[in-house]
Amino acid sequence: MASEHIVVNCTINGEQQVFLANERDSLLEALRDRIGLTGAKEGCNNGNCGACCVNMDGRIVNSCLVMAAECEGSEIRTVEGLASGDQLSPLQNAFLEQAALQCGICTPGFLVAAEALLEQNPDPSEHEIRYWLAGNLCRCTGYDKIIKAVQQAAGQSVV
Amino acid sequence: MVTAQSKPQSAETEKYNVIGTRPIRHDGVDKVTGAAQYGADLNLPGMLAGRVLRSPHAHARIVSIDTSKAEALDGVLAVITNADFPRASDEVIDTGEGTAQLNWVLDNVIASDKVLYKGHAVAAVAATDHHIAEDAIELIEVEYEVLTPVLDVRDAMVDGSPLLHESLHTGEMDGSKSDNPSNTASHLQFTKGDLDTGFADADVVIEREFETSMAHQGYIEPHNGSAYYRADGTLDIWTSTQGAFVVRDSVAPLLQLSPSQVKVTPMEIGGGFGGKIPVYLEPLAALLSQKTGRPVKLTMNREEVLLATGPTSGTYMRVRMGAKRDGTITAADVHLAFEAGAYPGSPVGAGAMCALAPYDIPNQRIDGYDVVVNKPKTAAYRAPGAPQSEFATESVLNELAEELGLDPLEMRLKNACEEGAQRADGFTYGVIGNVECLQAAQESPHWQSELEGPNRGRGIAQGFWFNIGFESSAYAQVNGDGTVPLVLGSTDIGGTRASLAMQLAETLGISAEDVRPHVVDTNSVGYTQVTGGSRTTFAGGWAAYETAMDIRRQMEERAAQIWECDAADVSYGDDAIIRGPQDEDGNDQQFTFKELAGQLVTSGGHIVGRADVNKTSSGPAFATHIVDVEVDPDTGKVDILRYTAVQDAGTAIHPAYVEGQMQGGVAQGVGMALNEEYYYDESGDLKNASLLDYRMPTALDLPMIETNIVEVPNPGHPYGVRGVGEVPIIPPAPAVRAAIANAIGVHMSELPMSPRAILDATVLDDE
């Protein structure tokens, strides 16, 4: 049952990374255990909760469903890559200002997913935001303030 | 820091500078950048990965366990079973949500002679890599003698039912025990007045039966626990818990250590709702570390969370209620049978206290039964017991109103408890906001609006939760620049660093941003009870207030020393100006807080304020919810069209997080109402142990949730706080049930009111 190890070259948050992955490692496990980026969270390990969302080559993926070995040559962005230095992104600021998090465990996944939404659709309707984020579970907020934070980041007026 | 949501303060909080404002939470940046360290994020040098082998059976005797093949696997450093723990006595320990026998706490952590639910832990391994640990548990050979499982609360109560525990006898409130062993662990009864008289006075009597399914808290972060046992007998534990001291006081006796040998560091916690109070992995990690001499980390996967941690009780309930034609409720008889899971300790007591709590009913009887079944041991879940019992009572009240042709809100106002009313369990209310919530709901745009369209309906329900107080500690130092680090023992599960820091800031007259709250380990702060029971902003806030008052006293003394006057002649004003007597030349003497802070080091040293409070009082919480639904008659699916939550917060310290608690409670309550259930087959196998099949509300399932914070200050708190977290989960299920009845004329008798259940009911109705 000994596992093989594989060298993986990829770009994570703009930095070149070379790491040794267990052949059984998911991207989530590689990020957390091999590279030390623990912002992406494991909530279910089968793609149901969205807490492990990362951006892989421009697409939102549940990193628990991607094998680390598949990431050769990929560009990956995680929650740790959203801010520029000590400047939070508009979406991160909106989450803080709208009190869009309580425990915070789902927040990295929501931020990564919502950022991708706003890149594709800078002025989404409430329904479009809810539809896009339906793959990210939050158990604390009832989603209300998360939706409002995305609306604020999109420059919409928030009641 | 920014205050973006500059909504006006309420009339109640206008008198405050900090309370009622919406500062950015102090831990916010860490939580939007991925820097916050939750339990599973911990990595220590040499750390091993643990894994737990779990029972495939709901009820079985363990005949033998052979761990030799697992131990022989390369990379495996230890394998443990129940037999490796010191023998636990039947002493009763504080488990944070009540009490439990130590041997049953151990048996739930890892089974001894019997497994009592599918997923019950049987063995655990530690290995150099989590993949190896996963392989290793597959190599452990367990021989079981499979027994008949008991899966339904009513079946379990029948004489002759298979017994989970031969030693369990039914306990009564007077301390007596049944002669024969039973699955009914205890029976309680609250009475008031005379039922026969009450029902004789009634013009209409309605009796209904209800069944509700087990439902899980559904926090997104699975459980975790890491431990490092050192050769000197000290044990470090890192875990995402609602109560670090409860973890310490559970793990120490299980390993026969002194509490002083155990230090628990609460990591950030990814949701709990009551479910992260009991210990599951921490004792296993501790023993594995003791065996290997290395730090060990255990995490659960989602299936393990659903199978083997504590959901809330499934129930069978029966309510009979009578009223006069004018809507006066004359009598209520409530029967509550709650599944405790595999070991005694369901929340039926709390459910019984809350069942009729909003109403002043002269004649009442409430019976509660705590019953063990072959399902996971239940744990606290947001207002434990009350969503079930109040679902039953609120539903019957709504039907009475319908039968009598009365407005359900008016009928509630007619019977509402006010100050001085006494509950059947003996508690007499002080100042409460029951009527104020109902009135605010009555005046709300939602209640005043018309609802039109086919298959649409509106429902309303009231909720009550008593809230708790108990012990909290804090200390704070005044730095030379006037900033104040505040040290806390309360896990911050949803913004309590902010709500406690704000109460310290208000008391000192400084800004919320000048306070830096920190949550620390059990060796670094005084005893602090769990973050639960809606107690943290209440009792923790009180500790922050007392800490600030301690600082104020010391600041007065220091100013007196500098001015060479009597401390009694110095006063610390709420504007944070410390004023003394005039000097020899007749000039006023005063310091701002920051001015005096700057002189502390040269005038005798820093000032540290501290407090340990232990409050047996609390501020009862009420809520009124209104919901509009649309039912799809073809599929049975219910859509929530509009939702309004009204709640008395006492005083809303940080209104944005009060709203968040209300909205989050609604979402969980709607999940409990419409979808969430533990679906077992007849062998006791949970068939929906994933987040795809255990269907919690998504962003697409809910509308915006309108909130209306009522503020009837709690006179038993320095700032009028009541506690807000729990009560909003209670009204959704009965309100949704009433809305479904209003939409399609069918009164549901079970939770969840899933598409299947609604189709069953409507098809039966058509026949």
C-alpha cells in the first residue's frame, strides 16, 4: 500500500511552486499539508459544501475534488491571494463592513467564488448571486449579509 | 477601523457611545484573508495523523478486536481501543451542556463492551501520514454479535423493548428509580392549576400528535482535536471547541490527570451551535500522543460528523389545548418523548420549560421523557429542545385560532405572559419583551401587507428561550498609549470578541478600536463556561464591564496619588475624563484616559483590571416570526417567499451581529422545517450521511430575511443584554407549518415538512 510521490510544478497566487505530492493527495490536501496554505477549508471532502473553493486556471473548483497531480502547469488562486499586501480587496472589505461572516469557516470559499462571479458578471442580480453561490454552504448567516456584501462589492446600493 | 454600516442607533442605545454601533469585528481581517487558524489548520513538528475505526452496526456486542495487522503496517505508531484508557468511574462531571457519567462519556468517545449506534468509535490509530492511518483502520478486525436496534422513541419506551443499557432505570424527579431496567432514562413533570377544570372551561379543545426527526447542527467545520503529551505528564490540547475549560475538565479525568496538567488552547471554531461542546476526538488524540510521545492530530470527515456527533433529538409529542370562544387559553396538556441517542441526556427538560412559556395559561401539565435509542448521543443544538416542543404547542395554538376564527397574533397577545407571570416549572418573569415582539410584528410592513396568489399562505409563530448566565472571566491591561488588550476565555463563534470589547470600551469611555480582544488558553485566563446558551455577550459582557470598572477604580486611585489627594475626591466620568479636586491655585485638575494612561509607567506601573463573574440570572428572550410560503402542489416543495423576524435583544450591543444571529437562526429553523432529517433504514443505517443528502438551505433556498430588533432592556444586566443566539431557531417550523396550512389547507404533523411528507399528506387528504 505504499504510495508513490509525484513532483508538481504550478503557480499559486502568482508564485512558482514545486512540491512533492502523495499520489493520493487532493489539491486541497496538497495546499494545506504540503504547501502550508490553510485558507481553503475542508467541510465535506466530496464537493458538497464549497469551503475548499479555489480558482484553477480561471475556473472555480472544489479543490477536494481535484487531484494534486492534475495541477501540473496550472495557475491557482486561493483566498490568500485576494489581498494585495495589506490592502484588502473590495470584496474582502465588503464582507467585513456588511458583517457577512460569523464563524468564518466558509468565508474563504465564498470570497473566491464571489470574486469569480464579479469577474464574469460585474453587475449581478440578487438571483444571479444566489444561484452562483448555491454551491457554497454557510450555516451561520442565513446568506442575507453575504448577498449584500457581494452587492456592495459590485457597487450596488445595499439597504 | 471603518464603520461602513452607519445605520442610526436605536432609541435604547442612543445613550451609549459604543453600544449600538457597528464597528468592524476585531478578528475580521484574519477571517477574510485565510490567516485565521482553525483546529484542522494546526501543524506541529513531528505531528502524527490519527484516524478512527467506527462501527458498521447500530447495536452490537463487541466480541473481539484484533489490531495486530494495523500495528504491523509501516508508518503506524499506535493503535488504541477503549481498553487502553484508565477505567472510568460513574462519577458525574460537568459537560458544559449539563452533566454526564464519566464512564458514559468515555464509552461514547470509544465503545467498550457494546456499540450503540452506527459510527460509534471502536479503535483509533496514529500514523506518520493520514493516508497510512486510513489504510491502517481497514486492517483492524472486529468481531461483532449483532443485536436488534431500537430506533424509535415510542418503540424504545415499550416494556420488553431491547435494552441499550442493562443498568439504566427510569429516574423520577423525586429521586426514585424504576424497579426494572428501561430505555427511559428519566421522566419529569411540571404542573400548574387543575387540568380537568381547565378543559371543562374550554369551548374548543384540540389535540394533535407530532413526530420530528433528528437534525444536525450542520456546522461547516468538521470536528478536530490535536494533543501533545509530554514526558513530564503535561498535556496540550488544541481544538475547535465551544468550551476550552469543559474540554479540559472532560479529558483530565478520562486520562486520570489533574486539570493543572492539561492546557487546552481553543482554536478558531467553524460553527458549533451546541454541537462542539462534547469531547469526541480530544481524548483519543491525547491517549495516542501518550502512546507515541508525539503530537497527534485527529479530524473527522463529514460522514463521521453526521454519524457520530450529537444531533438534536427526534421526538414524539402530543399536545392537547383548550380555549374559550374569545381566545382565552384555559388548559394545556403536553407530552414530550425525546430521543437522547445512545446515552441519557436529551434536552427534554429545556423543551418542557419552554413548551408553553410565552403564554399565561392557568392550567397546565407538561410531561417529559428522556429515552435512549440506537442513534448518536444527542448534543445541544441552538435552544436545545425548544424548537421541538414549541413546534408542537405553537402549532396547536395556531389551529385553535383557526378553529375559533381569531387572528393568531391577536390570540397570542390575549394570552401573552407579562412581568409577574409564572411558568409551570415555577419561574416567575421579570421584565420581558414578549408583548413588545408581538406588537412590533403586528405593526410590521410584512403583517400589514396582503398576500395573493394560489397555493400561497402566511404563518406566524412565537418563540421563547430562557438564556443562561454562569461563569466568565476577563482581564485587561491599560497600555501607555491608552489601548487596552482584553483577555477572554470565551471562544468567539460569531463576533463575541467585538461584543465583549464594545462593553469594555463603553464602560471605559474609549473606542471599540482601542480595545484588542484575545481568546486564550485555559492556563491564561480564569474559568469561563462554554460559548453557548446565548450567554457570552450577557455573562462575558458582564465580566468585561466589571473588568472596566476595576480599571476605573484603579485609575481614580492613581490620579489621586499623582494629585496627592484622597481617592474619594477623584471621579472617573463616563466621558473618560478623570476629574480631581482643584489644586492649590484653584485650577481644575483632570486627565483624559489617554493622558493618565501615558503617566502610568512613571507613576507606579501598569494597571490591570480583572473580573470573574458567575451569574445565576439571565434575560429571557422572545421572538415573533412571520413567513409567506408557496407550495407546489405537484411536487410538495415549499418555497419561502418572504420572512420577517422580530426579536427582543434587550440591548443590541452590535446590531449587525444581532441581525446575523436572527437570520442564521431562521435559516436553520427553515432547514429543520422543510428538509433536514436523519433518515435511517430498519437496521439503523443512516442513509443520508453527506451534505448532498442531508439537505441544508443554500443561498438559493432563502429570500432576504427582514429583521426587527426590539429592545426591552434586561434590568438584570449592566447594559440590558439578554442574549440573542438561540431563540430565532424556534418560531420558523411552526410558522412555516401555519403558512402551509394557510396555503393548501393541510396541517402537517411531522418535521421535516419535506416534499415527500407534504405529498403524503395531500394525497391522503384527497382520499
